[in-house]
Amino acid sequence: MIVAWLGHSCFLLEGKDGISLLLDPFHEDEVGYSLPPVQADIVLISHDHLDHNNAFAAGRDAEVISGPGKHNCLGMDILGIESYHDADSGRLRGANTIFCFVLDGMRVCHLGDLGHALNRDQVKAIGAVDLLFLPVGGRYTIDAAGANVVMRQLNPKVAVPMHYQTSALSFALDPVDGFLKGKGPAEWLKKLFLDKRELSRAGRAGREVRVVLLNCPGADGACRSID
């Protein structure tokens, strides 16, 4: 699996068999990042806010999935789990969908704009996680402390922070530094390459969660290529 960060909460995942997914693509005018040209088979949208719901970012032939429930697309089972954008059962910012699926034999979880710690049913529905995308910037979602709680709840093999302040972002969030505090050195990568066998070996070795920070091609508002 190849993972590229396109900014904010948007990621492009490419499987070894050719299937690709675009997660939470944004409208450029709402976020400040430049969104590079991208193609994907499936687009997942966690909630209907403009910094997450650019359904046609991968073209009009992509299959678009939103909302909780069991979805099947192109032979892939995708589970949407109901959650909230705030800690007050959605009364402030509405609903949010957590998405889970398996790609290249690895279970992926994208938390969207999660605004609270997970309850027991949500943790059970999510299950074992190999790759976790979690918001850390606070103000509209869980903050660094909340992200640490959720990360302990799910205990993923790899965690990729998202939805935090960068120089490109057009509104205020907390930077990623608070989430990184107290952890070992995070990896900075242009792209993340994951292999199921390597992850399994790391799990057996009892290693701590691997925290990966991805470089974004649009973070400075200039680069429009993800190669």
C-alpha cells in the first residue's frame, strides 16, 4: 500500500492490485491547500463540511461513499461507523463517520473529524487497526490529548496525524507538536509504503505505535504534483 497526504484530512491510498481510495478531499477555497490532480476508484467522505466533502475531486467516475453502515464497492467491504464532530453528541457540529476497510490485507481506519473519545461499541466495531488516520489539531475535533486517548483505545501499528495547523491552512488549528510531545522521534516521509508482512513482524516484536508524519505536496500552496 502506498499512502500520500494531500493536506488537511485528505489521503490517497493505492493498493498493490490497482484499487485506489481518496479520503476526505477538500475544496481548495475552504482550506488553503492546493489539491493536486488525482484519480481514484473510491472517494470516502466522513461528513458534509467543505473541508472534507469534495466528492468530485477524483473525477465524476469515482464511486462516492458517505454515511454509516456496511458498504461494498468494487469488491471491497467498507464499514462506516456513526460518531460525532463534537463531544456533545453532534449538537455543535453534527455527525461524523469513521471509515474502516482492508487494503492489501491491512486494516485502515480514518477517523474523519472525530470530536470525542470512542465508546465501547465503536472500539469493538473498528477492531484491530494497522493504519490509523487521526485528527490532532483540536478546536473542531479532538486535540492532542484526545488523540492520545483514542490512539490508546485502538492501539494501531501505524498512526498518521492529520487535521492540524500548517503554513498553508487558511484557518486556525493547533500544530502537531502537542501530539508529538513525549513520544519518540516521528518519521517524516514523502510517502508511506506499507507491507502486511513487515507490519506483522513489527507487531510480534511488541513495538510502540509507529507515528508517521507525511509531507504534503500542497502545504506551501505551490506544488501540484504527488509524484
